[in-house]
Amino acid sequence: MRAIVERGNLANRTWKVPLATSIATFAAIVALALAGGGASPTAFGAATVAVWLAVIATLIARREQPAFAPELVWVAALLAALLGITALSLGWGSDAGAGFLDVARLAGYLGVVVLAGLHLRPGSGLGILKAIALAVVAIAIVALGARLAGFGSGDSGLTEFLPLAAGRLSYPLGYWNALGALMALAVPALLHLAAKAEDRRGLWLIAGAPVLLTAYMTQSRGAILAVLIGVAVVIATAPARRRTAAALAIMVGAALPACIAASLAPGIRDSAGEGAPGGSEILVAGLLLAGVLAALRLGPPLLERFGPERRRLALRPRIVLPVLAVLLAVIVLLGGPGKLADDFSSLPADPRTAAASGILSASGSGRAQFWDAALEAFADEPVRGIGAGGFATYWNRVGSLGTPVRDVHSAPLELLAELGLLGACSFLAIFAIAFVSGSRRAREPGGDAAGAAIGVLAAGSVGLLIDFTWQVPAVAVPLLVLIVALAGPGFAAASEPATSRRPHIAVPAPALALALVAVALVSIWAGGVVAIADARLAESREALAAGDASGAASSARAAIAVEPWAAEPWLQLADIEQTVDNLPAARRAALEAIERSPDDFRSWLLLSNIDFANGDIEAAGNYATRSVRLAPLVLQRLDEFVPSGP
């Protein structure tokens, strides 16, 4: 009797752990998305603290001897190595404050990998796919509610600063390409779930409509490309390809009328979405609802005509490559070759500073120039790189456009520039392990869920390659959880014992706990530092805008006390002191900022202005010359320059 009770308790725990992990994944993605994608230092710093506290709690509650798949150990080790290289690069980088932000963000990502590795069990991968799909559907509904129903302010704050963003759905992430990339993650998962025989009511089938409409309304060609690549992988790995293709057709058909209306109806593609909805918004919402109801009524019976095709799963290059070639040709024909090329090389007429644009480091164009500068930086320092966070000042100095940027708009190229060959290879190896391990799982009986996960990972990789979604936790975190599931036991059969069939590395529980607690304490400190410092800086800017110079200075000094190695708080303090004509104090603060980030033209320009006000014309001219050397093209747009940062 006791054995029966023990087996029942074990089965109950086995069922609860994957469910709790799926719920936590859903909650984390939604929370990060609603926090502006989690891209601000306050958001990802707090998230880093939270995830490592969860790791410590897991270690305290964990009783069994830990054993991990070698691939999963390699993923964690490579990410830890990337974190270590980033931290070391603070010693030779040009901006320790900017580099430390990367340290805190990567510490949070490592925490996600560790936490997922401790919790994922065999068979839990499907639950993770469902959690990602549901979270993205929820975010799509929020985004469409803001644009079509007028809930909240929508993108009005963004378009006030960046008119280019008008019409591009960005809320709640604050950047259209990031929102589009997040939507693209859900489509392969939804397609897989909709094609399964278990979806007899068609609920997964209709969930794709709001996601596709949201992706379309971001006007992000990268998102469309990501969706097509993810879908191609899912169809290529599906055991019932015709049924999966039919599910895709139904999902697209449900969203297509609303997409056409959004494209043609006046006021949709050039609106920020604030205020009460008008006729165009009501039309789009009505067509979306009609498409969903039609798919719900007609979709399941139509799918029933396509029975399961029993075949061994495989990634077939002879199928995948031609499909991708056709899809790419369709994109070029629909968007126009000139428009497609323009996305990667041109610059709009009204770019803004990276400092003033939140997670936006540029308008989304000019990527070819950013990439070229990154390769130049790698050529300058191929071994160690120019240092974490150093691309912004490097671009200001050598860039061929007058747009300040923080990021390269390509994670591998940014790591190549800032951390050298070792940093870029560590990053790419993490994804290579996941793809190889996932492909092996997809070829096993019942491996279709792993094939769908590869599709999600392939869709997410597009943003990593051509944009800066690696710096947006709302997009990066679901990818990291899927990587853990693919490299670990997540897509193994639920009945497969943890140590069967595949070799596992057993780690002594005390040693693992001590190592992780040590990393957790450092990570919690780093996350707390960037979160508190950024919050104090935000308070300072708000106080200065309200005319409270004393409160602004007090908050800036609080940020300096928390993060004394960063230049940004000193630059903020110098700006405040100059505003109240306390020029000696402003000069001291500007010099402190220069000491911490000598290649940042803003500090030199501010110092030039201070000395000019002091009557020291010669010194002001020298400092102005220095600032011009550090940003020759950017300084041609002085009217867009914000000395105190975002």
C-alpha cells in the first residue's frame, strides 16, 4: 500500500512540475513584454534578481541527485563563458557603464538557462511550446486592443518622438521589429498545435489569426521572413505535411481579410492608435472577428479530411531549401527588390539619438553600414574585441551615417566586434547545439514537437541575425527556454527515465549548490545595481523636467553612489548643474564622465559648452574639436542631441 501511495505522489509531482514550468514561462514572457520588452535596465535588472532568487529557492527545495544531458551542460558553460568574457572586457572597453549593462543582462539569461535546466523534465517541451504560443497570443490581443480599440496610449508616446513609427504597431514592446519577432515565435508553435488531431475544436487554429495580424501591422519585413522560415521548418518536419499545410492555409485565411483592411483602410497605417476607435479600426476588428469565427466553424471539419500521414520525421534539405527559396522570392516580389534592399541600407529623413529612444538604437534601417562598422571593429581587435558596450562610441567615431546607435542590429556581428572571435563563437555554438540536438529528437518517433521547436528557434534566429532582439528579453527568454528543452530532456518521451538512452553528467548536489549560489549572489548584485541606478536616473530626469533641479541632482548623486564606474550618472549631474548655472560643479561632473567614458562625444561637447559659458574660449574650442573627432557625422544633427541621455 505504501508503495502505491509513493508511486501516486511521484506521478503527481511529475505532472505538477511541467505544468508549473509552463505557467512560469507564460507569466515571464507576458510580464517582460508588458514591461516594454524588458529592454530597460530597470526591467532586466529586476528580472535578473528575480530569476536568480528562483534558482536559489529551487536549490533549497530540490532533493534528488542532479543529472544533466551533456548538451545542456555545454549550453550553460558556453553562456557562462560569454558572460565571463563580457565581464573581463570591462577592463579594456571604452565605456564600463554600458558594458556592465551587458553583464547584468547576460547574468539574467544565464539564470533563465539554469532555472529551466533544473525544472524541465522529459515530455515538458510540448508544454513549453504551448506556454510560448499562449503568451504571444495574449500579447497580440493586448497590442491589437491598444491599436484597434484605443485601450491605453498605445504607440502615441513613441510616435511623438519618432514620427517614422506612425502606423507601425509597436506596443507593448516599444519597437515594431521586436514585436514582430515575438509574434513570429508563436506561429510555428501554433501551426504544430493546430495540426494535431487533439485540436478538434480548432482553438489553436484560430489563435493564429490575431498573431498574424499583429505581425503584419508591425510592417516588419524581418518578422514576415521569420514567420515563413519557421513555418517551412514545421511543415518539413511534420508527420502530416498536408494537414499542417491545410492548417496554415486556414490560419492565414482567417487573418487575411483584416490584414487587407489594415493595409487599405485610411488612418490605420499612419496612426499611433490613441483615442477612440474610428471606422477603420472597427472594420479591421470586425473582419478579424469574422475570420476567427469562420475558421472556428469551417476549420476543424476541413482538417479532418487530412488524416495522419505516418512517416519518419526528418529535416529534408531537398524540401526545406526549395521552399525557402520560393518564400524569399515571394517576399522580394511583394515588397519590391528596391524596398527590401532599402530596409538594410537606407536612412530615413528623421533619425533620432539612441539615447533618447529607449530600446530603439536606430530607425531600423542602415543595417549594411552598421554591419560594415562592426566588421571594421573586429578587424581592429580580432582577439579580444573593442569591449562590451563599446560599439556605440566606435560607430560615432567611424560610422558612415549621422545616426547614433547602440547596437549593431546583429547579435553575432556585435559580439564579434565587442568580444572578438571567442565571444561570437560561444554565442553561435549555443544555437548550434540546440539545432543539432533538436534535429536528433525530431527524427525519433513522436518527435514532431521537437521539429516545431526547431521551427520556433529558426524563426527567432532571424531577429538575432538582422536586428537587436538579443537585447530584448521578451524575445530572447522564450528562445533560451526552448534551447534548454532541446538540449536537455524536454522533448524526450515522458516515460523515458532521466538517465536512459542518453549519457548524463551527474553533478554532486553540494558542489552544484555552492557554485550556483556563488554565481547567483554576484548576478543578484549586478542586476540590482543596474535596476536601482537606472531608476534613480529616471527619477532625476523627471524631476529636472518638472523644474526640481535640487531633487534631480539628488537622484543623480544616488545613481552615482550605486554605480560609480558609469559615466551616465555623472553626465546627468553635469547637465543639471549647468542648467542651474553652477558651472564649477558642472565642469567637475563632466570631467568625471570623461574619465569613465573618454570616447563619448557628449561629455566633451558639454564640457565645451561649460567652458564657453565660463569665458574660456580656447579651452571650449579644444573640447569642441575633440567632440567633433569622436562624432563627425552625428554632430551634424545637434538639434536631435540630448546630453542627459534617455
